[in-house]
Amino acid sequence: MKLLSHIPLWLKNKYLLAGCFFIVWMFFFDPKDWGVAFDKNAKLNELQKSEEHLSKTIKETKDELDQLKTNAQTIEKYAREKYLMKKDNEDLFIVSAPAVIK
């Protein structure tokens, strides 16, 4: 009985002990604890940024496709830049950057 007399009254309160146990359980041991929620929120933010980037890329590609369908000069520019095509009376010189030796 001497051992129990040294424990403060607020530590003997069963509701406080049950509440503290519940909070510790929910923060650390529950399958949906704070760490999982934080990781899911970070993944959601990353996916939203990716969605914005991809939407922007899709819009740019659609604009480029529309230009290719309607404008002959754009078709010629695209063929010259992407596929290195040339006219019959032209010479094509390809200049590339020198390789950097480490």
C-alpha cells in the first residue's frame, strides 16, 4: 500500500489513462496514423503538380497539332527541325556541340 500512496491522484484517474492510451494508439499504432496521412498528402500534392504539368503539355501539343493541320509553313518548319529534311537545291549542315571530356 505504501507504493500506491506515492502515485499522484491524476495518474490514478482511469479516464485520463484511457484517454492517453487512446491518443498514443491513434498517433502511432493505428493503420491510419499520422505518418500515413502525411505521406498520402505529400503524394496527393505531387500528383496534382504532375496533373497541372501534363495538362499544360497536352494543351501545347494540341495547339501545335492544330498549327500543323492548318499552316503549310509550320509543317515545313517542323519537318526541317525534327526530321532534318531539306529541299532539293539545299545543302544541310548539322553542327553539334563538342563532347565534354571529364
